[in-house]
Amino acid sequence: MKSKFDERLKGSIRQINDDPPLWQVYFSRNGKRYFIQKDYNQRPLRTYEAALDLLDSIRSSDKPNTPWACILDPDYMLVRDHAMDFDKLARKWADSSTCEIEWKEKRKRIVENVFIPEFRKKSILSFEDDDIKRFQNKLYAKGLKDKTVRNYMMELKEFFKSKRKMIPADKMPDFPRVKVQRSTIKQLSREEQDQVFEFLAGHNLPIFTFLRYVPCRPNEAGALQKTSVDVRKKVFFIENGLGKGRRLKDTKTKIPRKLPLIPEILEVIRPLMDKPGDFVFLTKDGNPYTTTRLERIWRAASKKANKKYGTRIVNLYNSFKHSFGSQRREEGYPLDLIQDAMGHTDSKSTRVYSDVPLDRLAEVMRGRTSQVVHSGDNQEKPNDFNEKESGREDLNLRHLTPHASALPGCATPR
């Protein structure tokens, strides 16, 4: 009778440790690889002869119920295919990722610093739902924010999705949904923006003015090229972002946005179009503005405005893009127009600006009572939109004199 273990079986022996000596039997069968370091009595293979006897026994066995049959069971403790180790596959996955350079570098750091210390050489075929839940609980135990935990879990899920061909469907672990509570949007009013603009150097004003009226990301403003601006037709395109090493990259949506060149933007862009260089906005040393540099400049000016006027210190992104959405919504512009201006592909992203101001919410809570009490005041209706104030005056960049209430130590305005 022919041994069932002889079917396409190849084997070899190698020494994997000197002190104490340890030998390993390696063989492959039907496309699977096996690494055995102990005999079926759980004794380490300390000599070459013991390893050779083990390999010969596997090759020559013709009894279906022999103890060696358990060695070929993938769940048996002596069998381990290192090709399925998590650390090897995760590193290979991160190195071969086709995402943007910045995210690829971040993915590599997550794999090395977060995933591998937890799972190391665990076979991807042995993952269970409890392993994923324990990992998530450990992330929370470290005090990480919900959004950070969600990002890590999504990256781990993306890794397992990439190994669908290697992992049977019944062994693919489930990933619990991570709920992230929406954080309160921080924004500045027009007056607060004016107060910070007072402390910006003149050569930095053009790009910050652009950010004020164009709801784009800071890296998209820094990447604006002269070929994307048509002064004659009064249009421009948001086509790229500025990545690591000042390299151009795709925008987050990967969709170019066509926007009108309004007078306030044209006023600051026109003088820059004749200057040398491919980028519209350049620093004093002739380089395009990076997000880090813009953030540093804005924060320094914000600190000065805070010291003089008590202006809130808000980060660059919130000071412009979030402030744009909040200001336009408070001024009565519909969400669909705000969505188009901001380039949101999903209306959910725009709905974060739909919070009703507290003064209007108070009127709703009081109902008809508020209308009776104020019936003789000739006040404008809460939901009316004054079209006369929606034109140029609404868009003008004004360096307003700060209100008395903004000055330290001043009382409530009269």
C-alpha cells in the first residue's frame, strides 16, 4: 500500500540553533509547508539523527492512523507555516501599498508600532473575533481617542481584506464598528479673522486672503499653479495638493474643482501672475507654502491677536475651511450651495454646519410667545435672507476696528 504522505512530499533538515542544539524538519505537501521541531512525544529534535528519523518515518509511514498523521493537521501545535505569519505579511502589505507617499509612510509606522507588537508571528489563519476585540480594548485602555482607534481598526481591516485569497471565509475575523462622536466644530467669526490678519506680514497676506474666500485645504492653496488660473475668464481650478517634499499630489476627492475668480481673490492673485515660478503663492525664499509653514505663521499671528484682543486661538484648518462653512450657513446660504463651494462629495460632510444658532433656537422654543412680545419691534423674520447684503459687501476683506467688547477688561457693549 502506498503511503498517503508520499503524495508530492519533499523534505529537508536544517539546524536552527547551536546552544542548545535544535534541528528542524521541513517538508511541503500539496502546496502547504510544514516546520517541525519536536517529535510526536513533544521532545525537541536535538540531533541530526533524530530529525532524519522523523523525516524518514513521515515518508515511509503507510498506516492511516499513525501518530504522524496529526503532524499534518494545520491546527496541530507542531505545525507552523511561517509564510502565514502576521508580521511578514503586514510588512509586505505596507511596503507594496499603492496609496500616496504620506499615507504609505504612516501605514508603515502603524504596522511597526501598533500591529506587530500586538500580533507578531501569529498566523493570519488563527485570528478569531476575540483577538480583534481584545486589540480594540487595548487601544482604548491606552487612552487613545475614538477617531484614532477607528483609524487603526480600519487599517487592520484593510490588511485582512487584502488577504481574502489566503484566508478562508469562515476564518476571516469580524471587526466591531467603532462609533466616533462628532466633535464640536471650532471656527472664527469674520471679526476674529480680521483681528488675526492685522498681525500677518504683508508678503503672507495673499495666500491667507485666498484661504479666507476659497474653502480648500491649506495644501491645496499652496499647490495652486499659474496654469490653473485663467484671469481672462475669471476662473481657477483646485487640482492638486502639496505633499511631502513639496511634490504635487491628488486632492482628497481626486476631482478637480472649478471656482469663480471673485474680485477679492483676483486683487491679490493678479500681481503674482507675472512673477517667476510655477506656483502662484511663494514664500520670501521662493518656495511654495507648505501646510506646516502656514500653520506656524497663522499660530504666531493668532497668539498676538489673542494677547491684544482676546481672540480665540484656533488651528489653521478650522480658522478657514470650517469657519467658511459656519459663516456662510449662519448668513443664510443653503447647504447645497455651500457643499458645491466646499467641494464635498457627500452631503453629510456639509450637514455638520447645519446646527441652528442658539438665538434662533430660543425663538423656536418660545414659539408664538416671542412673536407676540416682539410684535411692535419690526424685527426681521428669523429665516429671512437679506439679498442686498449677499454681494460684494459680504465678500469684502475688511480690517475692522475691533469692537470695544473684544478689548481686555472692557464691559459688555452698549
